[in-house]
Amino acid sequence: MQLLRQILRRQVRSAFQVAVIDDQRTWRGIDLLGGALHLARHIESGSSAERIGVMLPTSGMFPVALLAGWLLGRTVVPLNYLLSSDEIAFILDDADLDAVVTVGPLVKMVGELPTRVRQIRLDELAFRGLPPLRLPRRRNEDFVAVLLYTSGTSGRPKGVMLTAANLAANVSQCVEWAGFGRSDVMLGVLPQFHSFGLTVLTLLPLAVGCKAVYTARFSPARILDLLRTHRPTAFIAIPSMYHALRNAKSAKAEDFASLRYVVSGAEPLPDAVAAAFRERFGVTINEGYGLTETAPVTNWCRPQEHRPHSVGPALPRINIRIVGPDGRRMGPDEEGEVRIHGPNVMRGYHGLPELTASEFDADGYFCTGDIGRLDRDGHLFITGRLKEMLIIAGENVFPREIEEALNEHPAVRDSAVIGKPDPGRGEVPIAFLELEDGSTVDESSLRAHCRERLPQWKIPREFKIVEKLPRTPTGKILRRELKP
């Protein structure tokens, strides 16, 4: 397993250099390796399954558990501790796990795990000395290194099988594209059970030997403190985090001066957030794109290539097609489904061969379900989600267009638009609005605002104010939980 060997070599060479700083402690390379060796012995003594669960907060503990599992030749299954107890139970059964590496506070938060699942609590283990170095159990590059369960925005979570080759390819693609090196410092707040947090914020720093700074909970004050203290060169976050940072009273432009890359992912970056961030701090947020199934990064708009709404060109060795409903390959600036081919694309969905087969076309391209277009320079623009498309009086409408208009209203923090069946028009748009703190708004104001930005037939039929929009842990709005 080439990626594991690369990480081990890098940490041995930098054994006494700081590799990770988290909310609790500092980890040197030797601390990560020693912890992984100790943990591997604990896992081996009480677990015989081919997969090992990992339920840990964003921290240096996660790479310790990851390396321990790989040293044993096990598939690692990161568990999203923000899911419901029923969803966690489903994943434990679906992945056939007999043990989970975790800490007491998380078990208390999610509720007790089934009695058949052994809890290996890192906060209760004593790691003394350095165990004998063991060579990793031999696995080829087709070994399923992680089984990442999707957040379930469209039903039951699905286990995405990412091989060692998939992960190694994506780390290499990101490093080559962005020119990461040992002098970089990554600031990580995204959960490591998520593909972006796993690949970009955990595996990449381990492989290139740069420092990673983690915090388990997002708060503007905490992020600003870490920016000032550690002067990171890369920060990857979600739009709601950038929104909170731009509203932080103590934030200053110099807080962000060390960053080479300020990247937004997981969902489209609203124009209002991007503009306000640029105006207040002089910082341009660039968007990236990827999916759990692509390990995850496929596109990344570097600073010198910034174009509004673009997620950038494809990374090296990734091919992207835009395909129309009739299967025709679309030309520049024509919309269709985004399809992806590359060494980073998953093996398939665990235990779901028929679903796996249906997600790839005849040429082996993964069908993302996202709608987008490529401009003449190869920049990708994501314009909607195939399953979320509204058909209003025979016209295709994507919620994002309406949401962008709504989000420009000064009282609106964020919005989500869904369709409601209508006997005369097929569907009509319904808007759910999350307001800025202390703000109020009336329907006539919202309609007047929309009339200046949208044709009449795209203006929402109803406006519903909600305290919080339902979201996944990575910030995606769960539209299926919104009822018209």
C-alpha cells in the first residue's frame, strides 16, 4: 500500500518535528507512529473483523487510528457521530463492525453502541514507550482502505469503497495542482469522517510532511485565534463558516494574510458571502468541487484562475464530460450532467452492485447527478442538482438561481428552495429562509426584492421563515427534510 508506506517514511524522517496540533495537545511524527503501533496491538487483541470503525473528533487521534487500522491491513470505517442512533446502528451492521475506536465523550453524545461492538477508547488507553516497529500487513493498491458512508441526503447512508490507489491518486493530484510542500500549514475544522477532511486535511499533510492544525468545533473566535497563532497557508471551509467569519467583529484583514489558499466546498458559495468577504478582508474565496465517490477533489479554482461561480479546471489525470438527457456530449457552455473519470473514482458502493453499475455510464464515467457546464477554457460551473431540478410550466429551473437572488436580501442569511406540485404549472417554487440574527422581513419586501432579480414565474409562491435550515455536518442543506 504505497500511500501508507509514504506516510510512514515521512513521519519516521520527521520523527521529532511537530506534525499535528489539536485542541488538546501537540503530536510529533514519533507520537503518531507510536500511538498507531500501540493502538494496532489493542485492536488486534479484541477485534477479528476485516473492518474497524473510527468515531473520533477532528484531532491528531484520527490519523493515529487510521494508521493503526492500515498497519493491520484493515479497512477503516469513519463514523459520523452527528448521525442519529438509528443511522449509526445501520452503518455498524452494514459494515459488519465488531469494534470502534472512540473516546468516552462521543459515546456519551451518540448513546451506547450495541453490546456486540467493542469500544476501544483512546482516552482510557495508556501508551508507554515505543512498541516494536511492525511492517504493515501486505495489501495491494486495490485494497479498500476506507469505507466512507455518505451523509444520506437522499435516503439511507451508502458505503463508498475508496481503495488505497484512489486515495493516493487524489493526494497526488492535490499536491501537484496546488504545489503543497513541507513549509505549508493546513488549518482544519472539517470533520475527518468526511472525505474532504480525510483526504485534504489529514492524508495530504501526513504524506507531504507539512503541519496540520485542527479544531474539533467551529467558532469564529477559535478560528481567528488559530489564524493569528499558527499563520496557516491553507484553509478549507464551508460557506456558512465564511459567513460567520465575515461577521466576526474582531476579525481583521491581517488575520488572513498568511493564507495562500482560501477554499470553499461542500455546497455553492453564495455571491453575498463571497463579495462581503472580499470587501471586508481583501480576500477572494475560491471554490473547489468533489464528491465522496471521487475521493473527493476533482476541481479546484486556484487564486490566479478565479472566476465567479467556477469551481475551477479539473485536477491532473481527471476527465470531465457534460452529458445531456439524450446521452449526447455537450459543448462549451452547454448544461448537462457532470460525469467524471479518473484514478480517484471509487470502486463502488459496499454491498450494492446493481446501484454501483447504474452510477457509471458505458465509457466508465461516474454519473454525479450534478448539473453543470464547462466553459471554453475547461472551467467547471455547477448549476444545480439533477434530482432537485424543478419543472415549472415545462421549463427547467434549478433552486440555486432562486436562492442566490434571495440571499442578496440583507435580512436573509441563507435559503433553500424546493418544488410544490401545482395542477396548473406542474410545480411552483417554495422558499425556506434562515434570517440574520435580529432581522425580520415581510413577504411583500421579499417579493419586491425577487421581482428585481428574477422573472415572475421563478418567484417563490410561498416564503417560510425557519429558525435553522436542516443541514448535513458538512453544511449541505437537506432539502428532503423540507416539506411544502
